[in-house]
Amino acid sequence: TKGMSLVKNNTITSTFSKVLQALSYSVSNAWDESCCGNIPGGVWWSNEQTYKAAASNVGTSAAMCRMYNLSGDKSWLNFALKVYDSIIDVIF
């Protein structure tokens, strides 16, 4: 598919990796364990910190999995699993 051929392009992969890494660092810094459920945690939906939405957390988990796939750095996978556990416990 066209998407896969773009992913095989080293320039696009490198750029995507850099953007995803910056986003991942930003989101991982937004992680908050101050409330919610048996496994406290989650990424707030907005800066107002009124709720932790599925969209902000599912996307975070998926992005962290992608970072792990691109980098092989297991810390990204561990963070993805931490977010996933919080999603299952609180959101669903």
C-alpha cells in the first residue's frame, strides 16, 4: 500500500520518529496519578484537568507502542502498558 511505502522511506520515518518522540515526551509528562480508580493514572483531556477521556489515553497508549516499535526502547512499551492498565481499570 502507499502508506507502507511511505513508512519505508527513511526521511519520512526519521521525521515521523522525531515528531512522535516529541509528542510522546510531552504526553508522558502530562501523566497524572492523583486520582481515579484502583490504578490511579491517566492523561487529562485538557489543561483544565476536569476529566481523563478515553481519547487522550487510548491515543497515548498507541503512540507509546509506536515509539517502542520504532526505537526498541522498552520504557515506551512499559509506559504504554501503564496507560492501558489505567484505561481498562477506569475508563472501560
